[in-house]
Amino acid sequence: MLVGHLAVGLAAKRVEPRISLGTLILAAMTADILWCLFLLLGIEQVQFGPGMGAGNYFEATNIAMSHSLLMNAIWAALFAGIYFVSRRYPRGALILFFAVLSHWVLDWVSHRPDMPVAPGFHRYFGLGLWTSVPATLIVEGGFWVLAIILYARFARSRSRVGTYAFWIGIVLITLAWYNNVAGPPPPSARTAPIASFVFFSLIVAWAYWMNLLRPTNIPPSAIN
Ligand SMILES: [Zn+2]
């Protein structure tokens, strides 16, 4: 999933406006960002090839460090722990814990049964939403649209920049997602993790920027 994870961040901002949208989206994308790094380091492996259905052009031969349920829980605890140590805000830490963990649940919905439970434990799960392009567009796209509406009505822009930069970002991300779902496989398996890492980093940076440009109605002193 791509926009499904971002939707978690947008919706979580509504639940907990004190946390920056950038931090929430970083949390929801943690597993994928680690996945890029682990692929580059050779810790994880995927095989690219012609796939069936949405984004199914890779076979996850080894993604247990970034994407297993156990490791996701550990990354979630680490993320929440770092946040708690720096902000001393337990509710925020708890929400970030679940935002990181939500990645496994959403990927379990979208992946074929290749989602690991723990490193070295060879049982895999997945509901396979990605095997159907139309179903992916409807379910993941629907979740994305709902989260955008929820966020945009809640965190309103005070400037034109905040309006344009938000909607241009949304359109670009949606197009990239559509290409990911319905387009061809990436041209090179070697550069794919680098390209993905840059793309994910840009999304997180954009989200931090949106958080500044689209304030919510909470006092600045309450911002974490
Ligand atoms: Zn993922």
C-alpha cells in the first residue's frame, strides 16, 4: 500500500492534532522506509518481474526485518519510545505506536500471502487486495479520499501557498500511486529502492511542511 499508509497519517492528525503530520506519516511509513534501506544494505531481498494485479511486480523473498509483525511491533515501540523521551507525552507516543503498527495490518490486506510474522518464522499471511487493480483503486483509493476530506476540513490553510502546495502534493502522490498500482514495473530493480527512498522522504518532508502551513485550532503551546 502507499496512499493507504498516508491516509492513516492524515486521519491520525484529526485524532491527535498535537503531533505533526510529518511525524504521523513518518510513523505510518516506517516499515517501507526501512525496507528501502534494508534492500540497499542487502539485508532484505525482493525479486522484480511481471506481476498480476496491482503493484504485484515484485516477489517479497525476504522482508521480515522491515515488514514482519514482530519487527513492526519492535519498530513501533522504538518510534514511540523516542517520541516519549523527547516529548514526554504518553498519548502521543501511544498513537505513534499504533500508527507504525498499522503498516503491517494494511500491507496484510493488500499483499498476497507473503507478509511474515517474525524473522525466521516461515508462515506468511495476506488477503491479496493487490491481486485486483479495480478493488485496490476502490478500497485503498476510497480510504485515501476519505482521509483527505477529513484532514482538509480540519486543518485549513491560512495562505494560498498552503492550499496550492497541499493539493499539488495530493495530486502528485495520487498519480504516483496510480502508476504504482496500474503501471509497469520499475525500470531497474537496483535503482527502485533508491527512487522509493527519495520519494518517501519527499512525502514526509511535504507532510512536515503542510503541518506548518495548515494549522489546527489548538494553541501553539500544546504542539508536540
Ligand atoms: Zn509496506
